[in-house]
Amino acid sequence: MGFTKSVRLNPTIESDVIIGVLDSGIWPESPSFSDEGFGPPPKNGKVLAKVAKISLVTKRSATARDTDGHGSHTASIAAGNEVKDASFFGLAQGTARGGVPSARIAAYKICFSVNSFASNGTKLPIVNGLDVSANCSAVQTRLCSPSCLDCNLLQGKIIVCDDTIGFVGAYQAGAAGSIAQLIDQYENVSFVTSFPAVALNASNYFSVKSYMNSTKNPVAEILRSETIKDMYSPS
């Protein structure tokens, strides 16, 4: 980006800071996260973002491996080491480093989805877009596109959508909840929505579809996500 390297840094203070990164994980072999020259982590280090699990105790760990790249990118922006001759496939070659390169990183690969709602033991009907269509094409209704779902037909029901973009249409139409299929390359992404919703990988999503096809009146119960305390999380 053309920034100079003359900015003042304080490695002594920075090394006592742990930056928590909740994202798609981290790729520990990257030079940005090399632990060369780092001593043991601070016992009473300041944690800028509290995480459920500390995955990097120095700067390197085989846990929470990133298969998407987003988490590694954001972690390197925050506290990546100085890496010379970095480039994007040969373009824009230069030196890359994070804002506080001497800081520690606690990377956590977050869960697929978080749900703070519950149906209190009530079984709700599961439908697909074709069951509650508002005169749209089959493709649009299977995706739960906005304005393609009949609000009156959808009330009190959980709708399945062939893509997570359907969460918007399902919410706008007043669905009680939604089950959507994750696009393969985003299998590890997490969604936080303003209504009960869950995103499933293709295998689990088709298991739900198979269940729907096996019975005349498919139903489901909405369960609230549980909070689990991790004994290794920074305090």
C-alpha cells in the first residue's frame, strides 16, 4: 500500500499483548506467524479480544487450521511478522507486516452457526420454497429469494433454502426458522442471524432433504446453542 516502515513500535509492550482472532482459523506455517525469536507467552498478558479457546500459545500451532484463508489474512493484518518480498502472485511486491508484529495471536476457528432462539419444545413443520411459493420460478423459490415466498403460507414454519442467501427472504417472509445449504468453498463460515437459522454443509443438508421426502409431515424443533466454557481460554 506504500506505507513507510518508520512507524514507531514498542516490541516490549507489544509482546505482552494477545490479540484474539475469531475467524476461519489460521495457517501456522505462514512466515507471518513464525515464532522465531519469541519467548514464552505472557502469563498475565492483556487480551484485546476474548476467545473461547487459545489455539496459538506462542505464534505457531497445528490446531484451528485455516482452509479458507480469511482468518490467516485478518490475523496477519493485526499482528503478522514482517515478511520481505511479499506479493500477490508476483504483483505489488514489497514488505508485509501487521499493525503490532510483536504481539501474540490467539486464533480460534469459530463454529458454523450460533442460535439464541428456541421453540420451547414445540415441533414446527418443515417446508421448502415450492410449498410456499409466491408465483416465482422454481429456482428462485428453492433459494428463498426475497418476494418469492408467501408470508401467509410460511407463518409458523421452518423453510429449507438451497443457499444461505435465502436467510434474507425467509426472514422477510416471517418464517419461524430456516435451514440452508452452505456453498462448498464457505463450508467453515459462521452465520449470526436475527431469527432461528442454521447453515449446513451439503451432506447434512441433503440428509434433511431426505428426511423431508421420507415422511408426509416433516417437523423440527429449534434448539438454542449452548455455551461451553473452555478451560484453556485466556482469562
